[in-house]
Amino acid sequence: MKPLHLFLTSLLILAEIATIVRAMLRPHRDPAARLAWVIIIIVAPIIGMVAYLLLGEARVSASRKERGRTIDADLPRPPVEDKTVETMAATPYDAPFGLARTVNGLGPTAGNRATLAKDSNQAVDAMVADIDSAHDHVHACFYIWLDDTNGLKLKDAMVRAAKRGATVRVLSDALGSRKFVRSPHWAELQDAGVEARVALPVGNLLWTMIRGRVDLRNHRKLLVIDGVIAWCGSQNAADPEFRVKPHYAPWVDVMSRWQGPVTRDWQFLFVSDWMGEHGEDLSAMLLAPPAPATGGIVAQVIGTGPTLPYAAMTACFAELVHSARDELMITTPYFVPDDALLYAILSAARRGVRTVLVLPARNDSHIVAAASRSHYGDLLKAGVELYEYQCGLLHAKTMVVDGKVGLIGSANLDRRSFELNFENNILFYDADFASKIRERQNEFLADSKIVTERMVAQTSMTRRLVQNTLSIFGPLL
């Protein structure tokens, strides 16, 4: 062997060993993910090493990480409502709320009211009406913003609000809204006086890859009006026809409108994101008195992301699943759970909880769809009632436990939402509002087909091989 060839081979082996050691030592990574990456690095050394260094770690640039830590430490939190904490402690659902308090330092609030939009178009019309009623400020964050009918309705309402003197601040993700933030519509917002910022800007692609990851995204969907109204759910600033992917349309979402003290906690999330993108210091807004109590819902905001020291969203989902006594109903478009969440769902069904999972029949991600279906056999054997929605892409992320407690928002039940995306969800305790979510879930069920063990058994060997292979690499999706 020539000296140069020997040197290059030795260098490659050393690099491979170093990358494997790095993958094995990465904190907060479950064994399945470590194993998947080690297999890739061994089977395809060069491709595997490059892939791991680019995609294997939820790397955030040092400057952004330090800025995030400083902002999080300095932002004032609303005082915890001790009486509400005591109220939840007397219920079987205290654990999910207690865990959620550790995520952002935000406790549960009582006296909230919520309404559920009938559909995506009605939600946008109602959001536009709220923006048109704004006197002081409008704060909005959208992962995807399209220049379609609904996207432009929201843009026009924000322009009107800015022109009449309200302060309008907008965040939109650099990748999810890449066309919109480069369009004349974005310039129109800024020309009208809207303070519009791009969330997680990419800039130079190579330099971004070196400093962190391109696919760490702000996936949040939230709107705050004058600190007294807040919107939360799964819908982007777009039409349900979602013309960038019309084959899978309509996108079927759930959006909720909130009033009461919890709106200040939504403000906390927006202020944190805004200052993280070099916006002005808005911490004084968090010192304002809470919005007056308007209802009887106990609600708690959960904002997660790759800067947190643990996978908070999957932990909150799993804790809520464990609290189920009678019924667990879940809808999600992307189902690639980690072991903790999967075992929680399987255990719920095995201990006699009616467990229902509704997924879309057609998914815009073929890889995720295949990985999801690799779990069908285990789910059905455990007793989970499994359905596939037939009337578009079911994009609603909802979970209702025992008809009393629920969790809705932007987070999917997949590794991307758990580890890579900035997400926002709301955990609530109220039988009346939970019943409204359940009614919507029943509408989804009516448009779904049941999946049976016989159907799964009839899956071809080739398809099972593909599904199970992708399941092995599920931790990487």
C-alpha cells in the first residue's frame, strides 16, 4: 500500500472513530438514536460522518444559545397562582401540570375562556377581526406564511393596524416562509410600519451549517392582541388548500382563541422569541397586570425548543398520557414517537384506557408515513383503536384525556417537534372545552377508516421491510 493511501485510510478510520465516539457521548440522546447514527457512520463512513456532523446534533450557534440563556434568566415571570396549583393537586392530572411548570417557569392560571374556530377559514376571519380591533399592539408568529387568500388577509389586517397607530410585531420562520419574506408583501408590511423580523435566519448556508443546523426552525403559531386575546393551534398563515402541496389538501387544522390571565403567558413566549431575534427589550410588557378572569378554564402555556436541557415536549405528552384513566384521544399528522411516548400510549391501552389514535391516510412526508405505519402492529395488539383520516391531511395536533384535560398547539408527535423545533402548546383542564375538542375529534373520526390487524397482516413483505427499516432510523427523522 502506498504511503499516501495508507495515510488517507488511517485518517479516515480515525475520523470515523472520532465521529462514533462523538455520537455516543452526545447528551440527551436516547440509545436508539445513538445506534442508528453509529450504523450509518459504519455502513457509509464519509456520507455518515458528514450527515452526523450536519444533522446528528441539535446544535445551536454559541451566540444564539448564550443570548437565549440570558433572555430566559432575565425575563420576569408572572407569579405562580398558588390556589390554582392547589386545585390541580387535588385532581388525578396534577403531574402533567407540575412537569409543565419546569419547562418555562410558567404555572397554571385559572379564570380563562376559550373558543374553538369552526375551520381554518373561519379562524383566519376571526383573527383578522381581532387584529382590526387592536388598540395597542399585535404580536404574531407563524412558521409558514403564504401569499394566498388567508395569508394576504392577515397581512392586510396588520397593515391596517399599523397605519392606525397600533404597534405590530411579526416573526416568520426563514425557511417555512422563505418565499413570503422575500416577496413584495413583506416589504409592504415594513413600509406600513410593521416591525417584521425573520425567525432563525439562514444567511450563508455553509456558515449556518458550521455554526448550527439549518433545520432548527421556529414552528410556533401564535397571535396576541393587546395582551388580552391570544390564538394558539396548528394553523399556518395559509389557505387550507395549501397550494404549495395541493395533492394532500385540504390541511385540516384546529385553532383556539383564548382570553384571561393565560394570555400574559403567550406574551411571554412571543417576547422571548422577539428578543432572541435581536428585537427590542419588551420585558416591561410582562409586568402588566394579568387580563381579567373571564371563564373557568385552568390553562398552562408550554414553549419548547432545542435550547432546553431536556426533551420537554415529549415528556409533557407522555406525562399526560400516563394520567389517563378512562379515555385517551389523539390526532396528529406526524407520528414518529420516541420510546417513552410510544410505551406510554401502549401502556394506556393495555391497562384498559380506551386509546384512539387518528393519523392522515395521505401524508406529505412519505418517509414519516412509512415510519408511522411500522408501529401499527404493536399499537393494534396493545388495543389501540387506530384510524386513518380520508379527507385531506389531518394537521390538527390534539390530545384529550378522560374528557377533562387536553393539550393542543403546534407540536407533532415526532422527533422534529420533540428535539429540533421551537413549539408552543397549551395544556388545559376544563370538561366543557375538552368536550368541544372531543366533538371535533369525533368529526375527524367520522371521516376516517379504521385500521385492523388483518389489514396490517396483509401488508406486503417489501413494504414491511421498508417501513421497519425506516423505523430503525426513526430517531433521525
